[in-house]
Amino acid sequence: MIAALNDVARAAAATAAVSLVLASPLAAGAAGVAWDGFVQSHLARRSHQVDCPPGTACEFPAAELRGQLKAEGKISSGGAGFLGRFDLVHDAAVGDTRLVTREFFGDLTSEKAAARLGRQVVTWGVGDLLFVNDTFPRDWVALFTGQPMQYLKLGSDALKLNLFPGAANLELVIADFRSDNVPTSQRFIFADPLPAGLPRHAAEPGGLEISGRISGYLENWELAGYASRTHHRSPAWRVMGAEIIGTYPRLNTVGASVTGPLGKGVVSLEAGYFDSRGDRDGRDPSIENSQFRGLIGYSRQVWEDATVGFQFYGEWMRDYAAYRQSVPTGFPVKDHVRKVATVRFTQLFAHQTVTLSFFAFLGLSEEDRYLIPSLRYSFSDNLWTEVGANLFGGGRNGMFGSMRDNSNVYVTVRYSF
Amino acid sequence: MRSLRIFATSLLTAITVTSPAAGAAEPSASDIVKRSLDTYYYAGSDMRSKVQMKLINPQGKVREREMTMLRINLGAAGDQRYYIYFHGPADVKGTSFLVWKYPAKEDDRWIFVPALRLVKRIAADDKRSSFVGSDFTYEDVSGRDVDDESHALVRKESLGGRPAYVIESKPKAADYSRRVSWIDAERWLPLKEEYFDARNEPLRTFTAEKVEQAGKYWTVTARTMKNQQSGHRTEVVFREVEYDVGLKQDIFTERYLRDAPSQWVR
């Protein structure tokens, strides 16, 4: 019954999305449709020689040519509009050419409410490259291969409703499930404790996910509360007979964040509880246990055009004893509290045409690290290039250390029009 | 006899009040600067304008920024809010800035990154850092406090056909050692400003290229800031300047940072 309702809801949503998206540009005719986009080449080269298994893009984990076309329009009253962002990508590293709908949505807006239907990126929370209450899909492959930061998030096929009753803003996102783009053996090398040679199959969950946020100001501090009824976005694998089956277990989250001025900088706090519904007692080793997650961050300007930021982040596993008893031999054992610190330094030069940036994830409990130095130069308003690196190191049992054979240097060139 | 003494006292008072030195009724340097800041940064209860900015390097290479700027004044303390939306260039189109400005403490600033739908609060303790890579600082865009500098009236002279007060201002703490301003003695707008560094070398020069009346208010609609040491300069043109259009305070919040208010941002 629920499934049938879901199907009906999804069909209705799809129809509405298509009509809204198609109607908006026509309606927007009066105000005009703006087109722009870019062409971009991005190349990532493994920074040291390793022996790759067959089928892994070894020397160049990413080698792509990408063109993006963006169209957006609004009717003259501003009450309705649309945006489409489409990428045509040729990826020579994996021999793949595809058309990707990054975003494609229609908007209806009024004084007190707004609705957005279609594929859209949603970003919540106050962390810098650390996520607590933002459970929306992410592209880890893009991050680990040095793609521009805009590719960190994936769009959700969703209906987003906003209400602005006065003091607080309410946001409700009803979305189809979409998994994270997680590293696979196509481009990455890492230890895999699951038996080799068995076929793998991951089944995406049906049903809609619901996430809500309430946010407001207290003087110049921003407060927000979050709740999500969602799923883990990377698969939980288990051997079932002669194949390996992946599922995306149910997950509920609830949390809050606050950010405001402190001294001469900005302080951010965020916390959340991850209720792993598929493994309430923590005894299923294939499913992540329930967790508390929290972060505290501080950033400030140190001198002209230079900013530093620090964050401390922790994940407290709830049923640690149960986890320790159930973790199979041969699998890396996680810590009870996983602690990560981050450091960011950004300096702009030459009228902000040169950006020097350094970001570091430092695994305090797992004793691993992930460093991202980069240097960008804008030749003009239309043309920029960036060189940088993704450097993984430390213990192979850690999340970042497990990626240490995948350190790479990259170069990106983009021409916008 | 008594009436004569009253007359003499009145006369003396009148002379004392009206002629501190030169014999004409001049306001004090601080009053001139205060009035100029009010006219230049606080005109109307709110303001909307399209802003075109050209960043020109010494070789003549031009980068352009096209923005809509909204401003609202809040209360008597001098608090203001600014909303700035970037129409171009293509790579930053849709980016928006929100500034809550307080004269007596650090501003609150936010940026919206459209491709990630990300709102980020930015640490901003230096009002003298460059605004989007231009030769204007945040302070040049949103104003400074009259008490940030001490002011002296140097002389009164004509500049470009306008009567002007020439004021020398010395900051309490800044990257410049002194600033000489020509302030229109009738319209109260700055016509020219020269900044000098610690070695008394020219640092930056501001020039009001065009002054027009927008509604009730005189407005500098074309302005240039030139870095005299690097040769880099920034030219700014304000178009469609409107005052007292009825902006509401909630325009200057996260909601509209994420989705530009189409009534005002066109």
C-alpha cells in the first residue's frame, strides 16, 4: 500500500516537475532566458607509481573534457522561473561519454512560500567539508580527484517547499533516493575485505525521503534545527550465496547548528544523532552503527586577503561493545570515537586573481591525513587554471589512509562564457 | 548705557560664534566630514542601484563586475544592511553577498555560492581589505565612522567648478597615514580624495567623475579609485539609482541570499 502510494506520488511529482519545467521557460519568454556555461578540461595523475589491478584507471584516475550549458529564466513578476544545468562529459580515464543533468528545476515563489521541483542541489549545515546534518548526496570521486568544489554535491530529484511565516524559515525536502558517488575500483585502489571475484549488485531503496530544516536569527547569530528520514548513501555489502548484495540501510537523523561572531572571527557548532534504523542494537557488522556526530569550527582573517579556519569533528559510535563483538576478522576495527581536525588557509593575491589554498583533514584517532593544496590563477574573467593535489597518508585502517595509493596531482582549465 | 552693553555683548558673541578664524560661517571639519558621510553613504532610507565595476590593470587589461546593490538604513545608530548580487562575469553569476554593517563593531558578512547552494558566513575583521579584488575597500563601499579619523579644515577652494572644503583626516589605525578630501560645500559629496602612505607618498586617489541628482538626492554616479603605486585602477558606474523604494528588512536575510528578490534584482 505504502509502496503503491509512493509510486503514485512519484509519478505525480514527475509529471508536475516536467510540466513546471517546460511551462516555466515559455512563461519566462517575456523576461528572457539567459544562457551561459563553460568548457573545462580536468586531468588528475597519480602522484607515485603503484601496481593497479586490471580495470583500474591507473596513471590518470581522471582525464576529462567537460562542457556545461546553463539556462535560466524568470517571468517578469518573479513568481515563476526555471534553471537547467547540463554537462556533456568525455572521460578518457574510463572511456566514457555521457550527458549529465546536474540541475533542472522549476520554481514558484510568493511572499510567504516557495516551491522548487526537479533535480536540485541542497546544502545545509555549517561545516567546511565536514557534514553532520546535510545528508544530501555527495560526489566523493569528484573531491578525491580534485574537481572544482561545485562538483562536491550531487543534485537530488526532489520537491523543496519553503515557508517564511515570519521569524523562522521552514524548509521541507521530499526526495527520491540518490546514492553518493563513492570511490570504486574503476579509478581507485584500496583494500577490499570482501571476497574477490563475486559479482556485486547494489539495490537502491524505493520510497521517498523527507528532510526538514527550521532556521532563524537570534540577533546576528543563526540557529537551525534539522531532521531527516533517509538512508545511508553508501552501500552496506554482504555476501549472499554466490554474489555480493549492497543495500542502503535506513537512517534517521536529528540535529542542530549555531553560528555567529566570536572575537574577530566566526564560530560554528553543529551536532546530530544518526539513528541507524537497520541495526538498532549495533550487531550487524555490514551496517553502520548509530552515532552522535559533532563539530566545532572557528575561522578568522589573519591579514589582508588571508583567512584561516580550524575544525574539530567527532563521531561517537553508540553500541561499540556490540560492534567489537560482531566485526568479522580481517576487517579494520573502527575507534569508539573517530576524531578529525581540519585546517584551512586561503590567501588571495594580485587583486584576487591568484588564490592560494591549503586544506588538511587530520585523522586524530585513525592517525591518517588528507591534504589538499591548490593554486588558482585567473587569466581573465573568462579563463582560469588551477593546479593542486590530493595527498592521502597515514594508517591504512583510517578513512583517508585507506586511500593512500590514490594520491594525485591535478590541473583544471576552465573557459566560461 | 545698559542697552549699549547688551548690544556690545551680543555683537561680541556673534563675532565669536561666526568667525573662528577666517571670518566666514564655516562648520567644523568633523561636522563637514560627518555630513559628507551621511550624504554619501546614508542618503534616503534605502537605495537600489545597478553597479558596473571595471578593474583595469596597469597594462590596460579590463575585468568587469556587474552587480545589483541594495541598501537599507536601520535606526539612528548608523546600522545598515547591504545586499549585493553578481550578474556577471559568467563564472560568478548568481553569487550574492550580504553585509550587516555596524559602525562600532565588525560587520557580519555572508556569501552565497550558487553552484553548491551554499551559504557561508565569512570572517571579516578588516574593513580595509579589497572589495572583490577592486581598488575599493569594503570600507569605501559601505562607509567609515567619523571618529575613525581626526579631521582638520585646510582651506576652501573650487574644484571642477564646485565650491569645496579641503579636509585633512588622519586615521587612528589604517594602511594610510593621511587622507585629503575635497567635499562639495553645497551638496556635501566627496569630489576627490587622496590617500598617502606612511612615507607621505600618494597611495590611492578617489575621483567623483559624475554627480547627478537621483530623486531628491545628489549621487556620485561615476567614480574611480586609482592605486598610485601599482597603477591599477577601478572605475565604477551606478545606474538606475533609486532611493526610498520601500525595501523591507527581510530582503537582507538568508532567504533572499539564496534566492535573489526578483522585484529588486533584475
